[in-house]
Amino acid sequence: MSYSTKYVGLDVSKSKIAVAIAEEGRQEPRYWGTIDHTKEAVRKLMERLRTAEDIVLEVCYEAGPTGYALYRWLLEMGISCTVVAPSLIPKRSGDRVKTDKRDALRLAQLFRAGELVSVYTPTPEDEALRDLVRAREDAKEDLNRHKQRLGKFLLRYQLADPKGSNPWTHAYEEWLDTVKFEDDCQRLTSHTQAPLIQALQALRGVAVLTATTLASEICNISRFPSPSAFMSYCGLVPSESSSGNSQWRGRITKAGNAHLRRILVEAAWSYRYSPIVARKMRERTTGLPPEVQLISWTAQNRLHKKYKNMLRMGKHKGTIAAAIARELAGFVWAIAKEMEKTQQPKDAA
């Protein structure tokens, strides 16, 4: 039996979904209309589009704030679905008109042509851990903003601790509790990623929160076939412009996961210090596989040496941190692959 494929582009918003269809061949895609953003409405749409057994549906939509619920609904219905990276969708020069209809038609057309790039879709469990870590980051950012606002408020009224305590120390917070105004207006529990989180803490500069962030964003290391692929995903590889025999490399691309990039750059600064296994690191590495401990010690020696060499060459410290972070990503990949191997026999059993 020969099959006919329909390529379906969905422009998804909070309450509505715009639908466009591109048949096999060269004919222009057609706009189908809009449906409610509900599971039942999506099911009815798929039934109407799949009018015969020889019709195959290929559905795509852009990754966005609506998450992966639609993707999982379609999988339950036996429909192939691809979640597309918005930043990698080709755009026509000079096209400044953007509507739900035009976006859906463009998605269907590009999907049929094979010009769209998919994103990794995490499992519900991995997505839940990622949301937890990102929520903590948001809360931390909110806390810092509140501290800055309060600090500026106290400055406007020329209020300061008479004892001269540093801001946000215990003594400073005790002083804050004594400030009065006359005007009233004025641990992470168990998780499937726990072994990886523990193993990543063998790396210098990676404690439990950093390790949890790494694990929640990586989800499954198998989707990165090599360390360089993971480095690229983190946006830590240098940009490149080549023409003929000339080749130019510039700053890092930053075209990747910003959470991973930020956390790796922060950890990279730890490697300016000489290699050592201090008490806290000994506690974190106790019980880990010897291979993981060897990777950790190799990382300390290699990355510290790289830091010193680049510093000697007169490189800017920000450039050095980015270079260290890139190689640190390779060691993160190596540990994750090592833990994947140790988990395979348990999973098979």
C-alpha cells in the first residue's frame, strides 16, 4: 500500500491553534482554520485530517511557553509530532508581516521541505526537575532584585548599620529587624537523576545546586554524540566566518542553552586555583566510581594549566573563563557518559 503524507503546521497560542496543511508535492500549503487549544479539539482535528488509512500525518509546532503537552497529546493519538526550534526557522528578508495564519502556512511549507530543526523533548519527569531548578533560579533573581530595591530605599533615607556590618550578613539582617518607620506606607529528594547529580559534584566548582542544574538541562546525555556537540549546545564554541582560504573565529556563539552556559562559566572560575582535593570535595567524591574520580582530577590539572597558560599569553579573564567553561563541558559530558555506562546493567536487570 502506498501512503500519502500530509504535513501539518500548527501555530499554537494560549487558547487557539492555527492550522495549515501542505500536501506532498509542490502545491502551495492551504490554511485550514483555527481550533480551540484543548485535547479534544486536537483529537477531532486529527480524525478529520486522517480521512483514510493510507494518509500519514506529520505535525509540527514551535517550542514555546505552552510546553510539550500538545506533543504528548499527539503521541498518545499515534501521530508523529516534531517540536521546532523557533530561532532556527528560516526567515525571508524583508518579511515584516506576522499573523497566526501566515506562521502556520510557513511552518507547513518548511516542514515539508525538511528545513526545520527539532528540539529535544524531555520526559515529564526530567521536565519537572528542570522546572524546579529554573524556578529556584527565578526565585534567586527575584531575591537579588528585592535586596537591591531595599538597599536603594535605605540609601534614600540615609539609613545604615552604625556598626558598619557588610550588607546581607547575619549582623546586617539583625540590624534590619530593628529599623522602624513612622509612616506605614513607607533538599532535593530522590530522583532518577540522583546518581548523575552526585557524580557531577566530583568536578571542582560543581556543588549540589550546580550539579542539579546541569542534570536537569542535560536530561539524557545520549542525545549528544560527542563532547563538541554538547559544547555547541551550550553555546560555548567560537563563532566562525570562512571564505575561500581565509578563516576567522570570533566570540562564542551563545546560540544554545543559556542556563548551562551560565552555570559552566561560573564553575570555570574555580580552576584558577591550583589542583587540590580539599575536605568538601573528598566528601563529595567518596563512593563514586574510580573512573569519575580520575576524570575529576584530570579536569583540575588540565583546566588549571590552561588558565595559567592563557593568563601568561595576556588573554582577557572573561575570554579565559569562556575557554575553561567550554572544556569543562567536555568533562561534564565524559562523567555523564561514564554514569550512563554504570547504569545500563541495572536498567537491563
